[in-house]
Amino acid sequence: MQTFQNASAGSIVLSMADRIIENRAYLSEIDGKIGDGDHGVNMAKGFGMAAERLKEKDASLASALDTLGTVLMTEIGGSMGPLYGVMFTEFAEKLQGVTLVDAAAYSRMLHAGLEGIQSIGSAKVGDKTMLDALIPAVEAFDTAHAKGQSFGEALQALVEAAEAGRDSTLNLVAKIGRASRLGERSLGVLDAGATSCALILKELSLGARSRLQ
């Protein structure tokens, strides 16, 4: 059975921060087409602050996710700070005390994060939000695992579903948040939240896959 060590896997969060910071301008650009245009700036600020606190520390994945979630929830404004903040703190809580992370533990982590987001918002698949990437990703992971595919294969299925979900937002009309005021004019633009969510899920899964034993 494939697993990876929770201890010292906190560097995955540093890689996630690198990806978000690299894509800061792009995320703000697509957000600017139908939103406030500050998604990339806020996300890069929060992830950057968390990365500064984690540098030089040999943190577990649970501890690093908790640091990230706390920063996003308490120090970053906008709608995405609390949403991602609760997702990462729920991720962290599910991994707390887990020595070896297997596919079942990873699934519990994903579901806890999803439920955390759903507890503070009313969005669903098709509303042109981050959930258009997150929900299909979680479902794809669980389906692959249930079919007997390896942890690594399930992680690959998760990434592919997250990116397909992100791309699906091009053809959706926004139903939630500032973009919903534009109605049909929100068509033809990727949702910034779904785009950052796909980036995050990919980096998290690549980090896990590279550590599987």
C-alpha cells in the first residue's frame, strides 16, 4: 500500500506558495475580467506570509497546512481568505496525528476541506466558483481509489479532474459573488477561484506523489 510521511512533508506547502506567487499576475488578470482583480494579489500575499513562517522549519504537512490556513483566515481579506483558510485548517485537522498518509487518509482530508467550504457558502458545481474544480477532483480521487487504483493513480485522476473542472468554468455563467452581477457577460472567462484551486490541488498532489513509498 502506498503511503507518504506526514512528518517533514510541510515543504509541499512551500511549493504551493511558489506556484501561487508565480501565477499572481495571471490570477489577478482573469479575476479582473469579471471580479475585483485582486485574487492573485491576495492569494500571493497570504501564501507568501505563510511561507515566510515555515521557512527553515522542518514542519509536518499537517502543521504547515494549519499555518497556511490560519494566515489566510485571519490576515487576508476578500472572500477567498476565509474559504481557503477553512479548507486548509480542515485539511490540517484531519492529518493531525497521522504518521503515514494513505489514500483513505487523503480522502478524509479532502472531504473535510470541502465540507468546511460548504459550511460557510452556498455555492455548488455549475455556479462558476472554486467548487467547480474541487468537487470533481474529490469525486475523481474517491472513484479511482474505490476501483482499486493505486494512491498515485488516484492523485493523477484528482489533478486531471480539477483541471477539467477549472476549464469548465469558461462556459458557465457566474451565480455567486461579484461576477454574478455580470450575468451572461461572465461567459468565456475562467473563474479565478477554480483556477487557483486547480493549481493548489495539483501542487499538493504532485508533492504527495513524489513522496509515495
